[in-house]
Amino acid sequence: MQDKQYLMIPGPTPVPPAVTAAMSKPIIGHRGDEFARLHKRIVEKLQRVFQTRNDIFVVTHSGTGALETAIANTVSPGDKVLSLITGNFGERFANIARAYGAELIAVEFGWGNDVDLGVVEEKLKEHPDIKVVLATQNETSTGVVNDIAGIGALVAGTPALLLVDGVSGVGAIEIKVDEWNVDMLCVASQKALMLPPGLAMVTASEKAWEIINKNQSPRFYFSMPAYKKSYEKLNTAYTPGVSLFYGLEAALDMMLAEGMPNVFARHALLTRATRAAIKEIGLKLLAEDRCASNALTAVWSPEGIGADEIRKVAKNHYGVAFAGGQGILKGKAMRIAHMGFCDKTDILVAVGALEMALARVGYPVQLGAGVRAAQEVFLGRS
Ligand SMILES: *Cc1c(COP(=O)(O)O)cnc(C)c1O
């Protein structure tokens, strides 16, 4: 067991030293001017990252709390909800809607596939009374990215709202909330935004507010009208995670200094190198190139070797943590995250450790083949 750890899981992710340092500042009261100014700056910076002029609420929830906030404020019992499911997190979003009494139209596209826009168009036509559409930007269980622009264009032509789970995608993969007609976007701190767990963000369009204000579902801690009333005074309805607010501003400053196009290009490059390495090692990728996520890469474990066995060796002998498969992929796949505070050398470490772990569990790996493939990508030779 080695002490030095390399966290390559899709949340929580490594936190940059500048963010940790910012979070160690003395606590301030959240009803004072200093917090109000910090809050205002954060919302303005988030609007740049999310590409929106809509309201943004920074809430002290986990990602699931953001999803529940979006549902609790828009889904009234008996409402028709179209749920576009591409894996575990799409299922969770649907389950939250079900808990709030939705009449669910759940469409399963299969784990490893992305949303088929033709099917979305068909369902919207078939059920013109759909109130809410649920989509996942980056399906963390399979490493698939969905076409939110395409879904948004279809939903915008209907009275329905588009709610997007961007928990693990935003910050790694571009999202244009306004241009793509995303009525509500849900994000969390501990994925590509490079913070510890504990904060989440929810946006709301004008179209969303019309529904939120009429919503019949019971809600208290998740009440968005309460969030809005407090935000008008640059306050939060309840005590926020003040230290995480400091950290959030530091993380946003890092991203904006790098430049959002560069942040997205870095994630794309890390993905290309990871996928090249996995192919060279001889393992199979879960997602096709067409819909592969730039935030994480899901990999099938080789015939006859359990994914969890490989992960255990990588963790115990080399300190590298990969994530396991979820749901139907349990034991069969593993996930390598390359989101947030992640760079080229992290990928070389991950691939090198994976090769050694595979060798130890008896997979015939040619040592260095994957590392070399990644290096070739980074040197611009492939
Ligand atoms: C991590 C994740 C969530 C859940 O977030 P929690 O912070 O664990 O509640 C939801 N959706 C997606 C896509 C995620 O990756």
C-alpha cells in the first residue's frame, strides 16, 4: 500500500492547491456585505462558464440535491415527464421525477449509447402534453456525452421544459445554456469544477420560472422561489457552505484564466490520449468515438478478468484509484476520469499503472504500449 494517491474517479476529483488555500480563509458571516460581494462575483463568473444570463443559484447540496431541486420546482403530481435515459444517472433523474408523482415516459437508449434525436422528436409529437424533458449531458456511468444542443432545439418548439443533468460534464465539456435552450441546468462542485463535494448549482430560464411559480409539489429546503427572494439581497436562503464559496471563486478564476476554449481542448486531448492508450493495450472502450465523453473513459475489462480485481491492484500497489462499473456494468467495466484538475502527466501515470495492474492479474499486456500511444498523442504525432 503506498501513501501517495492518484484520484482518477469521476468525483470527487483532485482539488488544486490554489482552491484548497482559498478555502482555508477565515469564515465570514453569510448575511454581511463581504459575502454578498463574493456571491455576486461567483454568479457572474458561473454565467460565463455556463454561457447564460439566466438566474443561477449556488446551493449547499450534492449533485442529486440539484437534480431534486429542479424536479421539485417543476414537476407537479400527474405531469407527463419524458425521461431520456442512457445509464445510471439518467435512471436516477427519472426516479426523482417518479418520486414527485410524475407520469413517466421513460426511454432507454441502452448503456453505452447516446440519445437518438429521432426518438425524442417522435415522443414529443406523440405526447404534446409533456411538461418536462430530462436529459443527461455527460452520462458518468458509461462515459457517453449526449447532444444537448440537438435535444434543446426539439424541446424549444414545445411548451415543455428541458432539465439537464450537467453534474459531471460542465467544466469539461462545453454547454451553452441560452443558445441551446436549456431551461434548467444542474451542476455539482466535486466533478469538473475542481472543488470538494458540497456545493451545487441550478439555473432557471424565464420559461422555467413560469412553471416554478405555479408548481404544486411540496418543497421547503428545495424551494426555488425562496432562493430567488434571498438572491435579490445577494443572500442565500439558508446557511451556505461558505468555505466552498471561497474555493468556487478560486476554481472559476483558474478556469477563466486558462480560457474556457482551452479548458475544453485540454479535456479533448486527454480523452484522445486515454482512448489511444486503451486501444493499444487491447482493451475495449464502452463508448464509440462518436459519442465519447471528454470527462471520463469507460473501459470493458478483458475476458475472464473482473474489473474490480484490476482496480484493486492499481489502488493497492500503485495508489491509482479508478472507478468501478455501476448498475449492470458492475464488475465488468472500469472508468478512468480525466476531468477538472487533470493534465497530460496524470494520464501517463494512470495508463502506466493500469498496464502494471493488468500484468499482475495475468493479462498479456505489452508494457509501455499504452503509455507510448498516449505520449504520441501528446507530442502531436498521432
Ligand atoms: C455524480 C453525479 C450525480 C450525483 O451527484 P451526487 O453529488 O453524488 O449527488 C448526478 N449526475 C451525474 C451525471 C453525476 O456524475
